[in-house]
Amino acid sequence: MSRQHFIDTLDAYAKDGRTVQLWLRDDDAIAPTAALSLLLDLSARWNAPMTIAAIPANATTALARLLIELPLISVAVHGWDHTNHAPASEKKQELGLHRGEEAVLARLAEGLERIAGLFGDRAVPLLVPPWNRIAPALLGHLPSLGYVALSVFGPEREETPVKLVNTHVDIIDWKGTRGGRPMDILYAEASAHLGTGNTQSTNLGVLTHHLVHDDAAWDFLDDFFALTAGHPACQWVPVSALMHAR
């Protein structure tokens, strides 16, 4: 029923003349893989823009050669090297203050520079913190480093010095199977997010990690694209459109 409820929600949007702007963020890319090719094939098949959050320290020229030829793909900055600097008593975090503010900011500047240098026109000044966590004290420095937007997970509740472009549905069961979550639960979460919208356009961000996808994850993505790509209430958009939206 959750899938049907999601369809009913989209139908209600269409009836009211409202639009759902959909975007997909895939984290942890460093090199071409068979799994990444499957994801990119979905983008091409459904003419859907996607955002690849690449790890600057490890991103390869082979990945750059692959993505730079794909106009539907944007490449964001996924921290620096996806290393946890928090103690065992805290949740994992690369962009905390454990190394000192100056050291973290230097790496963020270097990360943006490397992604821009590798990926050219595909690169966007969007910071995607590893584990979706960043120390609040760092946020005010992001504009001076060249970042225009920040993407973490969850509702865009906070006021930040840069545009907040979040993801809202994470397809991976990190605390359980570490594979795809049940389709009905994912559709229920998508419906719940859309149910909070009261404007003419609502953003819905889907978070994926191609390196750990199993059949359940791919099945959901296949179904989700088939359902949304032709729906009159849905518009798959590049992240740049959300980054610069007012």
C-alpha cells in the first residue's frame, strides 16, 4: 500500500498543479566500477540528472574521464578522504573540530580545488560531508572557500550560510543488512516527506551508495525511476537548479 500511497500523493500534486523536484545523490565514488555503470545507465535510460559525491583525495583520472563526458552528471565534493577523526565514543565524523578548524578548512579548500580540476564543467561547488555530519562552526567559512551549497541527510530545517540541498530518503539499511531497505518503507518515507510540502514545488532527494547496492537497492531504483520519470507531477532536476533556487 505504501507504493500506491506514494502514487496517490503524486496524483494529488498533479491535480493541484504542484511539482515535485527530484534529485539523486550517490556517495563515495572514487573510480569506475560495474555498480557505478549500472547507476549511470539508469541516468541515461530515464534522462535523469544525478549527482556523484566523489572523494577528492582518492578520485581517479579514470573516474574523471568517465563522468566528464556525461552532461546529466554533476560531481560534488565528498569531504577530503572520508577518514573518521572522531573518538570511539562519538559518531563518525571527518568534518568535526577534532583536528582543529584550520586543518579542516584547508582540506575543504583543497577538496573543492581538486574536484574542479579533475571534473571540469561536471564539478559543482556543493559540499557533501562524509557521514552527513559537519561541525556547525565550519559552516560560516564555506562561502569564503568557494562553496555555494551543502547537502546532508534530513529535512532542511536550519538556516545556513550556504544553500541547504538535502537528501530525504536513504535506500540503504546501514544498521541492519547494509543492503537495500524494503521498498514499501522507502515509498512510505517519500510520501511522508511530500506530505509536509505546502508550496508549488517540493524537493525530494534520494541518497544512494552504489558500492554497497544489492538486488533490493537496484530493484527500488528501477521501480522508482519507472514510476516518476513520466509522472506529470515529477521533474528530475540537476542539483545546480536546487543550489541556486530562491
